[in-house]
Amino acid sequence: MDERIKDTIVKYGWKILQSEEFDATFHQTHHLNRTVGDHTLGVAAEAVKLCMKRAMTDERTLKNVVVSSLCHDLGIMGRNEKYRNNAQCLVRHPLDSIEIYIRITGEQDERVIDAIKHHMFPLKPGAPRHREGWILTLADKIAASKEKTGRAMLSAGDTGEIMERAGVMHEGKTGMHSF
Ligand SMILES: [Fe+2]
Ligand SMILES: [Fe+2]
């Protein structure tokens, strides 16, 4: 993976990567045989790549894209206990993710909140209002379609390296686990 992508994720996402909430994501499966953590890092990497391709590389956009990507599915943690069914999960997990974003970062950026809120578009009605949201929505779809056919977005090595650069001990938590 392009080193600039890893650097960008760590630069703007270290606080989220260091959180207890993020740590838990490596223990819940998502899309076949991946974890929420693998999925989330894959979405962040894809989203940064999409920004770079489109020359959307100003600080604010990159920060918003990384933060919203890393937080977009944190609310899905514990889905089997929290939600009655998939329909309720679809509607509620983006809202729960926003609460967690605010708790971890102490920030309430309107563009980040909008991106997380509308990331399930068009499955859930309500389109993103800003370009960060469109990038997240697209990256999430690319990641999901790849993961549903059993392919990983990131190698175990890239995942481990990003977490280590963010100051998180990640040994033994890379790749496929906790089925
Ligand atoms: Fe989601
Ligand atoms: Fe997602």
C-alpha cells in the first residue's frame, strides 16, 4: 500500500485507533470473514486513495474523510444484542456511530456527522450533503463488495503497520480471526 495512505490514516486517525472502542472492532466479524476493524481500516485506505486520485488533498478534507471512515461503523458493535433485526441495524448504527465519534474525538464537525449519518445511502434513504460523505459512501461500497467475496481490503501486514504507527500493540490481531 502507498505509504502516503498509511501516513494520512495515522496522522488524522491516531486518537480513534488508540481508543477502546476501536480495539473492540477486531473482535466482531463483518462481511463474511472479516472483522469490523479490518473493514474500517480498509474503508479508510480506499477513501484516502479516492481523495488522492481526485486531488482532494487539503487538510480539512483528508481529516474529515479519515475520521468519518474510521468511525462510520463503530456503532455496529454489539449489533446482535442492541438491534432487533437487520432493518433496525441499518437505520440505527450510523446514529450510534456518530455518538461514539463525538465521545472519542470530543469534536462535532458537521461534515463528519453528515458523512457518517448518510453512509448507508442508497440502501437507507438520505444522500450525503458534502463530498466527504460521497467519498465515504463510495469507499464503503467498494470495501463491502470486495469483502463479501472473501477478499481482504488490506494485508495483515498493512493493518499491523498502521496500528503500530498509531502506537497500538496489535500483535496477533491481524488477519482473519474471532469467527
Ligand atoms: Fe455501515
Ligand atoms: Fe461500513
